[in-house]
Amino acid sequence: MKQLSLLFLLFLNFNSSAQNALNFDGTNDYVLTNFPGPTGNSARTVEAMIKFTTISSVQKVIVDWGDMAVGNRFTLNIINGIPRIEVGGFGVSGPNALSTGAWHHLAGVYSSTGNTLKLYVNGALVNSGTPSVAVATSALNNIMIGRRNDSINYFQGSIDEVRIWSDERTATEIANNKNSELCLPAANLEAYYRFNEGTAGSNNAGVTTLPDLSTLSNNGTLNGFALVGSTSNWVTGINSVFTQSATICKGTTYNFGTQSLTTGGVYLETFTTSSGCDSTVQLTLTMDSVNTTVFQSGVILVSQQLGATYKWADCNNNYSLIAGQTSSTFTATANGSYAAIITKGNCTDTSACFTITTIGINENNEEAKFSMAPNPCTSSCVITSPHANKAVATIYDIQGRMIFSTLFTLSMDLNTSLFQPGLYFVEIKNNGGTALQKLLVK
């Protein structure tokens, strides 16, 4: 068996526990924290996972702090389904509305050194701009999740994984952690809300604290939530199991953590990252096998694998390649044993060896000889065998499938008008032997 070891490398930062989220009804649900957030024109990043089902022309606030004076507010929100980051009097928006019913990761970054706002959607930078107002976020109102500081524009949908940083997160940092829970502790993390409280969709009366998992313990308090049922309550959050797919060739081995895999399927593995956190990965492994079936008719061999590259080898000479034989069809010119070496994509496999012993026999058998004209043909051709009596004529396509078979005496008209253009094989067989020829239909 061929051995090919593939190493699965992970640089992930999340735990494998199930996640919850918090659903906001869009009417009066919000979370108020005891943290004013980064103020003035200091660097900051706000991240959140959101999912909503209704697109509204009214601004729906995800995270907000500061006050309503120009330049004093910092807000992550959506309008008409389009994400937006604002500083109060200036903002940048995404190019497209987000799809409903799916989780999306949003990140808003303010660079104090470059005086630039950046908006990331699902790990990709989608827009940036220089504020036309002075950024001076106030400490008047603490961070609110699901509502603006002036008590309007309530968010409708689910929110998960809210993070507030006191630095400008890089594009790589945002992309690498967008679908994960953070591995703690993390430098410059001012507030971190995982939302993994309560029991999803159950009666969660009294579960009104949203813990801050950063070292600063800036907890939040739930306001207005019903805390029962599928809305205005703790609900199912994002899936924290990272998914990966891979394809291997037949006869190779895929090393997946502690598992050495040789067959396709779905596998789970837990990895420990360099930060010391466990990460659960679900791998879907697919086998990309090569069809090594070969059709043999007399001295002609035809590979049954379509859309591949081909080499033909001499089995009796240590599988040495036969010069010039690179098509799916091979016609032997000498007795021997032959095999096809077939490459499809990144996979290569070799067929069984096929023995040919009839070179120099059939061609001297006058009763098996026949001719076809014209060849190539378009709509019909005439098959003639002066010595064939009560023979059987059989037509095969290039995959070796029989098209039809009929009794044959001396000559016949073969109607090819319904044949697809391509290569076919005509076989004449009687008690005197068998003869085979190629027929090209245009």
C-alpha cells in the first residue's frame, strides 16, 4: 500500500463546549454593563456575532457606549441589514446586506494613530474611512448591548460573543478568532461576554447576569427580557466545533491528531493549542479513488476512468512505460502483459495486468478477417467479411459497453446515424476465431 502522511495543522483559540446566545425582541430588551468602554480617541475594537430574521430600515444597535453629542458615541449596528460602525456624526457601512437566519461576525476598529474606522464582516475588511468629526467617546453611559444610549433602536435577533478591546485588532487576529471562543487570558481585552448562560429556550427566570470573562469583571445586567421561550431569552448560540474537510487518495493515510485515517468519513478530534486551550475539530474526509477497471477485447485495452491522464506499462518489464501510449485506449502490437497507470487529480493508481497472446494468430485467420468502409464514417458504413458465415457482429463503445449484437453473414450495413461521435469497437466472432477493429464515428 502506498503511504502518504498528511499533517493537519491548527492554530485555533476556542473551547469545545456548547454555546448559548441571547435573543433580543427588538422592543425593550437590552443589557447594561458597568463598564464605560474605551473613551476619548483611544484605540479600540468591538466584536460580536449576530443573527437576525427581519431586515429593518430602522437602525438596530448591537453594541453602544458614550453619549449623543457629535463624536461622543461609539456604535456597532445594522441598518437595512447592512452593518455599520459609527462614532457619532460619522460612520462606515458594509457594501451589502447580511443574509437573514445565519450567524455573522462583525468587528469595528478605531485606529487612534491613523484616525481610521475599519469595518470587518465575517473576518474580511469591507470598508474603512477617516472620521469627519473629532473622535471623543465619552464615559457618560456604560456599554449597552442591544440598545442605543438614548433608549431607542433596540436590536431584534440573537447576539453572541461580544468583545471589547483597548487596542486595534489586526486583520489576522480578527479572522483567526471570528468563529471561536477566546482562549483566556487575552491581553488588552476589556470586556468579554460569551453568553453561555441559562438553558436554551427554557424557563430562565432569575438568570439576569451576563458575566464578563475578562480579568476586569465588567458584568452586564439583563433588562426587559421575558426569559422563557424561543425569543427574549437565552437561546442556542454558534457552533463552537470547527469544521474541516480534506480529500485523500486510495492507499494513503491522513494523520488527524491521534488518528491515522485510511477511509472516508466524519471524524472528531480534540487539539490543544499553543495557548493551552482545547479545540474540537470535525473532519469530513473524502476518498478520491481512481477507477482502475480496464475493458479488454482481443488486443485492445480501454481504461474505464474518464477525464484522467494515462500511461501504459509493460508488466513483464518491471512496469516500464510504453513510449507514446498516453490515451485511454491501448492496442498491443506484441504479445505480453500490460497495465494502465491512471492519474486523476492528485491520485494515481495502476490497473491489473492484462495478458495478450493472440498477436500473429487472428490476423492469419481468414474466416475472422473483415473490413469496414468508410472509416471514419458519419451515418453508415459497410462491414464485409468474405469468409464469415453465421458470425456474430458486436459493437462496443469506448467504455466497453455493448451497443448491440447481431448475426452476421458476409456483409452488413451498419447505421451509425444515431451514434454519438467517438471511438467504437467492432467485433466479428465465429467458430473460426475473433477479429476486432476500431470504428471512428464523426
